[in-house]
Amino acid sequence: MLTLKVLQENKEQVIERLSVKNFKAEDVVNQILGLDQVRRSTQNSMDNNQSELNKIAKEIGVLFKSGNTFEVNLLKEKNTQLKELVKSQGEELAQIEKQLNNLLVQLPNLPHSSVPRGKGADDNIEIRSGGNKPSLYKDAVPHWDLAKKYDIIDFELGNKLTGSGFPVYKGKGAKLQRALINYFVDEATAAGYLEIQPPIMVNEDSGFGTGQLPDKEGQMYHVGIDNLYLIPTAEVPVTNIYRDVILSASEFPIKMTAYTPCFRREAGSYGKDVRGLNRLHQFDKVEIVQLQHPEKSYQALEEMVNHVEGLVKSLNLPYRILQLCGGDMSFTSALTYDFEVYSAAQDKWLEVSSVSNFESYQANRLKLRFREEGEKKTILAHTLNGSALALPRIVAALLENNQTPEGILIPKVLQKYTGFEIIN
């Protein structure tokens, strides 16, 4: 959430930068600043009335001692009227602050100055790429056919048990899932990330803290009777560990990693792009999260991008890294890099990771602050997160790219985790 101070001091810049995200901010910003003027005027009047109350209380004490009951009664009547006015102003102030907050959460995060304009994915910029696209043998097939051929993923059974988008992994398919999870977590902990095992349901405060709520697209699964939400990513519970916390600058960086199942309704997703593992309602993912000093958050972002790039390289997958344009960025991000891997049998690029810097946007919602050594003033921290990695499309690419007439070869880095070299 953007701060009032940012809007007050940089109104035109805020409106211009949000236009990069194709967000028309002028009306909302003007409403916020106008309401803030009313808030300040009301606060000032209430403070003056409270001071007058304190003054009257002292005067009543003096007059009471002198026996001037007539003046005492007049002041008591004025005191009663002022108390009612202060109470009314307090209630009005609370309502104004609620309205202000409701307007502030409608504004997305400001994109970083390097973020280009654009309408959507076609306007993203390729930063770099690596690996070589494989040449498949004549009878190569997409991963959903491989899953059925080798009986490692059962989409029909998942549909029977739950519904479309909830596959069942079996045998070597299940072991491959577990191998990837363990490999990704081990690599994250080796890079200094503390492993966390968080809940996979969160409350409203947690959803609000990282910007998933209010859920404008209805993408989260809601457990209505308990008013809890199934997490769309481990970012939500892990980052919220530090909600309402004041850190010291010496504690940075705080680096955490977590494996969780993730749940997304993916409302409105239809057609060939959702076939097989391409788009699921439940999937496994290892997440990396950093809390950082504002002066070092972009250095941390590059470090996280390099970490994800190392994972993709180690799996021998052709990949490309894209800087997202304003029109393709999330509501909360200031700068995002997407990783895509090439899935050979489908002849298409599949997104497998997003690595983002949210700057202070989430921290303001979380009330996550820190103090420099010896200072009393608190400062908003910066938060970052990245998929390292999301499994479904990684699995899709691994199955398709490594298929041979004899079976599906397992990358060397995974073999100590799977216990086998080939699926056949």
C-alpha cells in the first residue's frame, strides 16, 4: 500500500508512474488527498477542543475551591457539550480514516523507473536466455500423453476425486515431484535461506498484508465457515511471519524458503493453454522470500534471479528471463522478472517462476518496519519473493524434453533424489 506521504509529496509522479501499469489513478489520488485534508481539519479541531476541555477542568477546580458555584455550573455545562463534540469528532475521524484506507488499497504499487510501458505479455522484454532447444525423435508426444503412457500422472483420476486441475501423481511421477521439492529446498538452504513449514490456510489479515486481499479477481479459495483462505503461494504465510514487527537494521537480510502446495482458482482460464500440467488449481512450489534494507533490495533481487537461473540451468532446460512490462505486472510488484522454460513437444514457452521486488508496498500493509542503530525513527522494510521453483511446468518440460524411445531420462542433479535414472 502506498503511503499518504508519497501521494502528498509526489502526486503527479504517482499518477504518471501508475499509468505505466495502465492504471488511471488521478481520480482516486484526488479523492485521497481531498479526504486527507478533511481528516487533518477534523483532527486539528478535535485537538483544540480537547485542549479546551483540559483548560476548563483546571478552571472548574479553581472556582470550586473559591466557592463560586454559579461559574462552576456554567463551565460544567460547557464541559459536557465539548465532551459530546469531541466524541462525535472522534467517530467522524475513525470513519474518515476507514474511507482513506479503502481508497489507498485501490492503488497498485508504483512500478520501478526501469519498467517499460506495455499492454501485456507480448510487450515484455527478454533480458537473457540460455540452454539449447532439444531435437526430439520422430514419435515424441506432449507430457499428458507421456503421463498416460508411463502411468505417472493421472488427470482423469484427479478429476474423479476433486475436479479438473487436480492431478494425481503416481509411482515414479510422485517420486519425481518429491525429488524436485527436496532438491529446490536443499539448494535454497545452501544459499542461506531458512526453511519454514507454514500453514497452508491463512486469515484475512495475512491475505491483506501481502496484497492478495481484497481479492479483486476471486482467485483465492475461501473456506467460508472459518473465514480462512487456501494460500496461492507460500509468500503469504512466510512474509506475514513479520507482520506488526519492528526489526533492527542489523537483522537484514532475512531469508526464508518454504515448500507448500498452492491453490488458485484460475477463474476464466480455458482452452488449449490449460491442458495437462500447464495450468492447475493445486500445485507444488518452493518459494524464496527476503526482507531487506531498502538500500539493498535491488541487489537482493539480482541475487534471487541468479539463484533461480542456477536451478533452471542445472536441470538442462532451455530458458529465457523476461522483464515484465507495466501491463503484465502484478498489483503489488515494483519490478518483476519472469522465467520461462521451453517445452519441446508443445513447442512453447512455459512460465515457471516470477521473482519480484515489492519495495515498501507490502511492508506498509504489514506494518513491517525497522530501526537503524541508535535511531528512534522507524522505516518501512522492503520485501521480495520468487518461485524457486513452481513444479508443474518444470515437470512438463522435463518429461517432454528428455523423452527418448527407451523412456524419459532424469537430469543428473535429481538422480540422487529419485533413485532412478529413467522413467520407462
